[in-house]
Amino acid sequence: KGLWMYQGSLDNFGVAWSPDSRWLAYARGQDNRGRAVYLYDTSTEERHQVTSGYYDDRQPVFDPEGKYLYFLSGRTFRPSYSDLDNSFIYANSTNILAVSLKSDIPSPMAPRNDDVELESDKQDEEQEPEEDEPGDKPIPPVEIELDGFERRAVALPPKAGNYNALEAAPGKVVYLRRPATDMGPEATSALVYYELEEREETTVLGDIDGYGLSADHQKVLAWKKQDFSIVDLKEDQKMEKKLRTAELEMHLDPQAEWKQIFNEAWRLCRDFFYDDGMHGVEWETMRERYGTLLRDVMTRWDLNYLIGELIAELNASHTYRGGGDLEAPSRVGVGYLGIDWEVHDGAYRVGSIVDGADWDSEVRSPLVRPGVNVKEGEYI
């Protein structure tokens, strides 16, 4: 149970399984409003906090080969001084960290010898490899040394920035590089992986909104807005072949769906309302009372109204409802001329031109710009 789980955190909460399905890794809030990495051992049913929470640690994922745990951590502080309010901001602070699960597993950033490969070594490597026996290979157990866990953490070379959607493939760390804070609204996200053996970054795909990694770590489902494509986890991919999602269909029983949504909203209040006594309200009675009205619900607007009336019985603030498959017309943005119109002699004319302060260029009427010859009192 987290300390600071608001709606966004609840929507995005997730856990990562170890390859042998013994361990769960996740991030949990701390008293300092940061997060720490936790491990849950399903064999002993014990939870372990493995990072101190001194920094904001999040999104842990296991290496599929069972050697490392990767996670994001905000621990690079390059303050920028504000031009206006005499204060610093700390943007683009996220690093990608790797932890050896056991002390005898070399760090991915361990120094390497400058060995020169001999010709005889190359010939040995070119010999035919032994063929594996058919069938699934057994998954070796993942052992984790909890003592000294965070002391084994190392920051990987990608420079600090805005990272998200951390995943792992054999020998690779996969992530979205989000635009840096100062790059402006036109900047886009890119899918990148860092290869441990080569110790270099590779861009898979640019200008995307999100991705999902296949179970065999070979393919990527990438999306941008309503477009989806499947590409290889390799360099320089393109979203050229789109999935035909426009042809997807589903069978839906609105009345059954609305009943389920109503019951889930009722249960959310029952399970998570801060007062176990529900402010003295007989909550089961409210379910029956308002639930009988479901037969009269004809649209999602009706359902939202009904849920709103239900939770209003709690007499508590910040208990909202909304969204869903609402019918809404498309809207077209309309510019404004900044005119107070008036009717004179049966015709429209400019009564007054609305203008802001001399310094406020954002709300200045386009009719007062240089070269625009429109005056108050003129007919349109």
C-alpha cells in the first residue's frame, strides 16, 4: 500500500516479475514524497525495501537473463536559475541504473582488459555450435543478495534526461527518451536501447508516443496517436506498415457494461474512502437505492449522472466522476476579432474595439495592428 497514490499513480502502477516468477519488483512512495524500489519474495511472502529512497527511484525491471535489476532514478542535479523568481529548477534529472543481483555478478560497467583477439581464438569461435535439445529450456532460479543491494547500483552511460517506459531484453535496456524540459513543444520521444556488451545507445524508432515489448524481446509494438505498427528491436525502424485497427469490431451490451461500471464505482468508494464508517451512510442501502435506477439509464451521460448522485451521498469533496463513451460533436476553433458589435440603422457596425494593456500582446485585437484600417463606428 503506497503513501502517495493519487489517480495518476494508480493508473500507471505496475510490477515487474523476475524470469522465474519468484520475485516482484515495484516502486513505493516514502515519507519524503520520493519513491524507493521494493522486492517481494513470493516463496517467503516477505517484502524488502532495497533502495533507501534518498533519491526518487522508480520503474524497476528485471534482466531476462536474471543478472540485473534496472530502474530509473532522479539523481543528477544540474540546476537552472530562473529569470523571474530568484529560484532554481532541477530538470532532466533521471538516470538509468543497473544493479547486479548477486555480488559475484560483474557490474555492467566493470573495467575491461584491452585484450587482442588471436587468430587461433577466432578459429575456435567459428566452430559449429552444439545444437540444443528440442523443447523448452528450464528457467534457472533467480537468486538475489539483499544485503548491500543499493551499493551495487551503477548509473549507465546515457546522460541524465527524461526517461520512461523502462524495459529489458537480453543484454539490452530499452526505454523511451522523452524530450528534455527545455526542448519545446515540437520535440518528440524516441525508442532507444542501451547495449551492455557494446556499451552504446541505439535508436530504434523516432517520433512515437509509446511502445510494448514482445515476450521474446524481438519485436516492438509502437504507436503514435491512433497508428500502431510492429517493428523489430533493431536500429532505424520505421512505422511504415500500420496495423488495420480501423477494421476492429466488438460486440457490446451497454446495459451490462453500465451495471458493471456502477458496481465498480460503488466498490471503489467502499474500499478506498478515507472513513471506514462512510460518513454514517448505509452504503449497501445506497447501492440498492440507486442501482434500481440503472434500468432507466439510456446513455453514458445518464450513467455519469447516476454515479454522481450516488457518491454525493457521502457529503465529501473531491469525489468526482466523468469520462466514458460520451457523445460529443466535433468542434472547430474560432478566432475572435475583439469587437463589441452594435446594430445601427438596421445594420451591424463596430461599436468598440476591445484592447488590452499596451504591454499585453497576447490579447491585442487583430484590428488594432499596424496596417489594418478599421475604426470604431464603421459598418461591416
